Amino acid sequence: ETGVTQSPTHLIKTRGQQVTLRCSSQSGHNTVSWYQQALGQGPQFIFQYYREEENGRGNFPPRFSGLQFPNYSSELNVNALELDDSALYLCASSLSPLGLGVSPTQYFGPGTRLTVL
Amino acid sequence: TQLLEQSPQFLSIQEGENLTVYCNSSSVFSSLQWYRQEPGEGPVLLVTVVTGGEVKKLKRLTFQFGDARKDSSLHITAAQPGDTGLYLCAGSSIQGAQKLVFGQGTRLTINP
């Protein structure tokens, strides 16, 4: 069983640039969630994708966008980068049997450390 | 907006001591997870508690979910240097997206 992988590991960009982060979900999982973790803070929910559709979004501006592909891998795109976007970006995958009463366990990747200068 | 408050934010104790980390909210969660995160890595799930009043034990770690499913605690007995890390609680709701709401974390340091 392959765990959640993310690429790249580290990335340095300048303000105003665009960035794409990638995530491969754990084998058999159909849902991917993205989180932003600023230094010294807990992760904050950005959005979630289920079967290639956005399934909920946190309090992030539209310049944060995403995609999920038929193989359930996912991308996070951030346009017009700002200094405050510097953070660890975490991807988590899960198997969502919608309709059940308990949220499925989310398994996290190692994250991508983004630095905006 | 659902919020989780974790306390303390920082804790430094000697090896062999006991400690408790608290996670509190005014919101009800369908389940609550505890994660441990090492520097440069993603959070690793320790336990999920689902039922109000539930207690789960993982070796020297004891997790409790409050009766009203609004709060939780993590108790570590006879702490060891290997327990050092960032401990995060996260609540999940089945309303809307199955997102996790995280506390700000407790940075635990166990000194030999």
C-alpha cells in the first residue's frame, strides 16, 4: 500500500508568481483535502475534492484553486502569491463512503514547504 | 465557525513525569482525532474517538472524548524523550465537507 506523496518537497517563489503543488493519494482513496499550516499553527482547511468535484471550501480567496484527476491525484494552484502564503501545504487522502455517520480517517502526506520572498 | 482551543501551547517536562493536554470547543464534533507531527513531516494519526465519554489507550497515552463531544484530553504517563513532538487535536463534522478543524497544537518537549 502506497501512502500519500507530495511534490515538490520545498519551493521558493517570489511575490506575484504562481505555484502548483501536487499530491498523489493513498491507494484506494477517492477524496483529497488540502490544508495550509503556517509556522507554529495548526493546519487550516483549504478545500476538499471528491470524485473530481470540489466538496467544500475553507476561508481562502479564489486565487487558491484545485483539481482532482480521474486517478484521484490532485493539484493545488495558488495565483498572485503573497508573503503570507509562506507555509507548509499538506494534502490528506481518505476513502469517503458518503452517507455514513462518521467522517473517514484522513492520512496526510509529508507536505510541501512553500517560501514566498 | 468551529474552533478548537488547545492548551497548553508549550510544555517542557522531565522524563518520567505525567502530563495532560486539553482540547476544548463550544461546538459538537462527530469525531475527534489526535495527531502527532514531527518537524518537516505531515501529521500522523494517533487515535480517533467517536462516542461521548469514550476512553482509548495507546500504551502510555490515554485519550478521552468529553460526554458532550465538545472536548478531549490526551494524558501521557511516564513521559519519555521519544514523546517529544507537536500534538494536534482535530475535530470533524459530517455537515458539508468532511474537513478537519485543528487546534493550534501543543509543542511537547521531554527532557532526559
